[in-house]
Amino acid sequence: MLALLGATTLMLVAGRWVLPAASGEANLKPENVEIHIIDDNFFLKWNSSSESVRNVTFSADYQILGTDNWKKLPGCQNTASTKCNFSSVELKNVFEKIELRIRAEEGNNTSIWYEVEPFVPFLEAQIGPPDVHLEAEDKAIILSISPPGTEDSIMWATDRLNFRYSVVIWKNSSSLEERTETVYPEDKIYKLSPEITYCLKVKAELPLQSRVGYYSPVYCINTTERRNVPSPENIQINADNQVCVLKWDYPYENTTFRAQWLRAFFKKIPGKHSDKWKQILNCENVTTTRCVFPRDAFPNGIYYVRVQASNGNGTSFWSEEKKFYIEMKTVIFPPVISLKSITDDSLHVSVGASEESENMSVNQLYPLIYEVIFWENTSNAERKVLEKRTEFTFLDLKPLTVYCVKARALIENDRRNKSSSFSDTVCEKTKPGDTSKTWLKAGICTALFSLPVVIYVVRLFLRGVNYVFFPSSKPPSSVDEYFSDQPLKNLLLSTSEEQTERCFIIENASIITEIEETNEIDEVHKKYNSQTSQDSGNYSNEDENSGSKISEEFLQQDSV
Amino acid sequence: MTYWCLFQMVLLLCFSTTALSRNYSLLRFQQRRSVVVCQKLLRQLPSTPQHCLEVRMDFQVPEEMKQAQQFQEEDAILVIYEMLQQIFGILTRDFSSTGWSETVIEDLLVELQRQMDHLEPIQKEIMQRKNFTTGDMAILHLKKYYFNLGQYLKSMEYNSCAWTVMRVQMLMNFSFLKSLTGYLHD
């Protein structure tokens, strides 16, 4: 049976080899089929298994995984080359798994289908180069970046606003001085020199999916000559409950300034939003390098602010855009710390919101970072750490040591450096070290192993108790050895049994013996009588009388 | 023999370590407040002609959104972040046909942006630990759903009827977000 099976398999395998040869290489299979997707462009590439120039064409089908409805892949029907572009395929969406298959054809002969591993287009797609427009100022370059793919892109429709752009910029004269910056779609690169040719290239990234795209081509642009009216610098905002004070630096007198603000989220949206910048009232045509405006003018939120200077000679370019958090009452409550010892060399810190901050209205919440002070209880050496997370661990600590922690909350990226007061100090001891741990483990192991020993000892003890108080009827083994004879053994052993045939009455021992003797005498007499049967007539009476006389005598003796 | 097994079991119970869970109390608190604010803002937007809602659309709402209880903390954070991102994306589109207040929409966007800023460092850390390319199905399903919403808006040329439907969808999304924040426990 097995041999038959083996033979059939051999034949089938051989048949597969033989058949293509027999049909004269008509059924060429496509090999190494690969899918390349860049933005909304879908490519299929493969190798032909034959190098000869023949009328071999290829066709491909596709279907959604799970359905059973193969459709023709547009752009990949009866193609003679070894690649095709099926971008015109109308996929309902790119988040479903697709199956592809391709085969070779020559005349009426077709090869078997080569099935490609099912894939999700969105996960396979590579990020293409973004489109970049540049505008030059004297010390900055304005970037206008369009996301990869077209406006109608299906691939990136859900992620258009999530792209971040990485720009590499260098001076054309010396490519050594490279600078890389991460920018928003509408952003500026500052700190450049006037009248220099700068070159740059941009790539798009989806940082939260760890995906990086291709670089755009290199673009070069000349920065303009230095403008007569410089831009204001070093913008700062200080806020208290009533007013906000905006300050900046400017080298010259007799200048008027105006300030504008923009809601921060607009930076994420591609496309020009120059119309979204709004004038800060009270900061229009001011002649000092500061302006004051009421807090109420601004709803709580995150903003960008920029300032422009103008004098008789013209207007400056806009200053650097600074990000600010503007809140009503910038009261930051101290956080609540809890310490937990996990292992002998680490402590886990949890930062929580205090009760008062839980009761605060929601508009007063903003991203906080924590300044954590950490020290060993016995020493005064303090370690200061800035943490954005609310859970973190201190490592490389000493076992069985008390460490203390206190922290205060700060507003992230805030120029004011506004912070809460310090939280209460919390101290915790680290767990015992490895040596103690191993002693502990050793202790447990000995306890484990000693348990059966203990059980055994207890059993022995119980056995001893049984032996003493409830002895068994078996004799010691030495006795056994000594007496090997069975009946004698019975004699000694069965003390309770009575041998009735050997039980004598001691009192009448003498009479009994005498009686025994008389009996013997009688027997003798009887013998005599029997022997002297001839004389029996004469002596019989005398014998009888003598016997009885003797007995009477004795009896009389006894009674005396 | 049974005694021996029992002893082992007892030992195992006594010395099993309890798993450490992250403390997300601050985050949960911020999330919940944020969702409440967003819901209030959404309700300020007038719901235009009711007949627009009579047309049943199949946006392929993900199964995960219908049953919230299957999420672990880390997955919940990824899902929350994705949803905030996508709702933000929808609200940046052209709603001029609705006559809705720009201020209200901008307040919504500000709130969503603020929440995403809070979540971003945690989201980054989780993504670095997980391997996204293994295809986090929940995220893919969400993207498909929001893609369908976007395509619907586009096909209806951003008219007020389409936006009314969007508003209903977003209210449902925020309810789901609220339940998700319950998974960020202490």
C-alpha cells in the first residue's frame, strides 16, 4: 500500500516536470512577483521564467480577501513587459486585504496562476516625496509643503494632517554645513544669512507609525539682501490674571510695531492660512517694544504670536513665531507623588493630580512637565530630573536604602517658567538585595525539602507509640530463628492452651504410684496366674487374699 | 502524593507576583473632561433638517466601537489618539454650507489638539514598543470608517445634510471615547 502511494507520488512529481517540457515551454510562470506602492501609484513587477523572445503576455486578477470574485486588474492585461501599473484600480478603500494573481499566456496556452501573498495596500504603501514651494526672506525661508499624493489621494486621505516634514538645508557653497529641522506644512526656517544660496530637500514622515518617505528633489533659493528694517526678536509673553504683557527686543528707536496671533492647530493644516492670523488689538501701531492687552481678549488655548516693525524706511519681515499657552488663572497645583519599591535596585514613581486640580474647571488644564527631585535619605546629594510622563522608574539604586522624592509641576514650553509649589516629600525603602533574596530562596527550598523528612519522622514516632502501647502478637525475630521445629513451637507459644492430657493432681501422687505398682503386681500376678495355670486351683484364693490384705494394710497406714 | 501537589500549589499562590499596571489617573481625568467639553460644543451646533438623518448610511462602523469592553489600556490609548486625530481631520473640512459658528468649531479643534498633545508622548512610547506593521486591526478598521465618512462628505459636496449626518456620527464617537477612558484605570 505504502509502496503504491510512493509510486503514485513519484509519478505525479515526474509528470509535473515532464509536462512543461512536453508542451515546449509554453506555460511560462511569472516568478518573483513584487508589489510596489508609492502614494496612489500601484506597480506590479515580476520576472519571466524564460529569456527567449516569444509572444508571451501576462495577465493579472485581483480580489478582496474573503470574497470569491476575481476581477481583472486594470493595466495588467495581456502585457508583454514584466511590470505593469494598476493605479487605476478602483479600490473601495485601501485598508482591506487584497489578493493578486498573475499568469503567463502564449496563444491559447496559459500557465498556472501565481498567487501573491495577500496584503493591505495602506500598510504596503511607501510615502512619496512631498511638493515644496519656497519663498525667501533675508534671514528666513518660508516653506509651503503639500502632503504626498494628490489632493484626492485615497492612500493618505486619513493621514493628511498627520505628516511631519523633515528638512535638510545646507549652503550651496559648502554642503558640510547641514541642518535638519522638523517643520509643519506651513513653516519657516530661521537663523539664515542674507544673500546666500541655500539648498534643501524635504521628506514626509508619519512619526507615530514610524514610517519615513522618500526625499523630494533638491530645491535651491537665494535669501534676499538684508532688509533695512530688521525684524523684532526675543518675543516674550507674561500673563497674570488681568492682563497679558507682550515684550520684544528692537535695536532702533522711532519704530511702530504690530502683533498678530494664530491658533496653534492651524499649523497642522496644509495650505496657506495667512488669512487666519488675527491682529492683537492694543498691539497695533505701538511705538514701544511692549504692549499690554486684556486677558479676556483671548479664550484659553495655545497660540502663535508674531511681531512686525515698520518705520519710515519700510516694514520688516515678520519675527519668529513663538508658541504660547494662554490661560485664565495660571494656577498650577502641586502634584501628588506615590513611590513603590519593585525590585531591590529600582523605585517606581507615580505622579497624580491633586484633589484641588480635580475640581478645577477644564479650561485650566495644559500640558505639564514635572521637575522631580530625588535623593537618598541619609545623604544630601540631590538628583533633579525633568519628566513629562506620569509614570517612571528610578534605576540603579542600592537595596534596603531609603530614598525620598518631591516634585513640582511646570507648564511645558512656557517662557514664564510658571510652576507649582513642591509636593509633599515621599520616602520609600528599596527591597532587600540579592543576597537576602537568595537566603530567602534557600530558606524556602529547605522548608520544601524538610517536609517529607518531617512526615517520615512523625510516622516513625507514631509507629513507636503503636509498638509500646499496642504491641502486636508477633514474636521477635530471634525467637523465630531459634525454634525451627513446628510442634515444639506450638508448645511454647500456645501458653493459653491447656494440655488436658498432661494435667496431674499432685496430692495423690504416692497412692497413684502405689496403685501403679499394685497394678504392676497384679499384672505380674496375672502373668503368674496365667503361667501357673496348672496350680491355679490351689493358690488362687491365697493370691487374691494376699493382694487385698496388702491393700487394706496400706489403707490403714494411710489413715493413720 | 496529593499532599505534595497541594503544597506546590500553595507555594505557587504565595509567591506569584502581581503584574504592575501603569497609573493613568491624570490622563484619564484630562481625557474625560476633554470629551465632556467636546460633547457640549457639538451640541451647540444646530442640527439642521431632520430628514437628512432618515437616509441610512453604512459607514462600516468598526465592531470594536460597538463593544468597548475588549480593550487593554495601551490599545485604548492608541484607539483614542487615532479617533481624536480623525475627528480633528473631519472638522477641518469645509463646513461653510452649514452656517455653523466658526468659533465653536475652532474651540472643538483647540480641545482636540490639546488632548492629542497630552497623549502624544505616551502614544509614541507605546508605538515604539509595539510593532505597528503587524497590523493593529482596530486602527485599520477605524481608518476605514473615517475614510468612508470623508468620502461621503466629499460626494455630497460638503452640504449641510452631509454635515448633519457627520454631527450625529461624531456624537456617537465621543460617547465611545468616554467609555474608552474608563480603561485608563489607576
